[in-house]
Amino acid sequence: MGPFFKLKKRPAEDPGVSAGHPKNPYDEGWSAYSDQWETAVKSEEMKYLGDEWGSGELTEGIIQEFVIPFLVPDGTALEIGCGGGKYSEWLAHLHRKLVCSDVSEKMVQRTKARLSHKDNVSYEVLNGYDLGQFADSSFDYVFSFDVFVHIDMEDAYSYVQEIHRVLKDAGRGLLHFANLNSSDGWKKFVAEVPLNRGGGKNFDRFRFLTWEIVEKFLKSLDFNILKHKKEPWRDIIIVFEK
């Protein structure tokens, strides 16, 4: 959600990528971001990767308004895109069991280190396109914030399909998308068009959707929409139930 990050070239072989999880553009970009965070992004007031994206007050506000009122008692949760673990700390406290997952093993390791004091958290590296390592009806709750704003529409919908598969009946979740039709979203899109034309697109650019597309995604899979926010706001937050 901060300024664009210009990647340095990564080595051809990266030992940080697990066997069975081949590199893809999402992994390449976010693993490189992790590698270079301390030297290229971190400032004195930052402790963890992710502190650069929104304040602690914003994070707590989202948890209080969009997560806590919709919790499944004694639930098992999946976080897609744990990053540096900013939301993971809250989710681990609020659920009986939490699985933190990310396309980047390096991000997973950052969250694991941050939550080393938690004994109810496990960790998974995703392939970037599905949730294939999880069985049907495995989770009571699925959460993803600051993730779907950065992935392509087709991949986003594939994830929504997979979320439907891994959620239990009456399971709930929260997803976050970039809103092209909001005033701030449109300004950001137009301002960054010169940075993302042709083949020069940045890995962490916003992949904007609209409320109508997000609503279509959820309703096509018969999710019930419990709460949403789209204005005045650059993005879309949507809470849903299977």
C-alpha cells in the first residue's frame, strides 16, 4: 500500500523456495521484497515488515469492525498472505488454531519468527494459485488483507473458488480488494499508469477491480455477504459466509 518498490535482480537459484513450490511472479516479487526490506524500505519507526502499510490504528480498526463481530466460536482460521505477520498476531489471539500461509517462504519465516511465542499457529507455503494442500471443509474462517489488491483477476477468482471449497458450512471470511471506482482508487490507478504500461509492470502494482466484480465473484459461489465497505475508501472490504 506504500510507494512502489524497485526490485534488484535476484539470483537465478533461490534456496529459500521449498521443493514442490516452484517460483512464480508473486513469489519472486515478494521474496525479493523480503530480502531487501531492511536496507531499502525499513525506517527507524518500523519494527516488522508490513509496518509501512497503514497504521496500527487502521489494523486494529479493521479487526474490531470487520473481524471480531463475525468470529466463529472456537474456530480454526486460515490467513492467505501473512506477509510480515501484522494481522496474524490478532488472528492467532482470536482463534483456537491459525494457519498462516503465503506464496513466499521468506514471508512465512518472518511471520513464524514474529509469532514464535504462539503455540496455536502452523505455517504453509502456497503455490500462488490455489489452496491445494488443504482438504475440503477444513476451516471455520478465512482472512486475507493487503493481498488480493496485488493479484490478477483470474487468480483472485480462483482463490475465491478455493476459499469456498476449504470453508466449512456456515464458515466465514474477510477479503480485501482494490476499488477502481472509488475516488482515491481511480486517482491511484491514473497516477500509476505510466509505471505499469506494457511489459514494465511492477510486481506489486494494484490490480483494481470494482464492487460489481467483487460482488459477482462472491454471489457466483452462493456466498452470503454479511458486511462490506467501499466508500469513502480506496479499497473494498467484504465479509461473507458460506
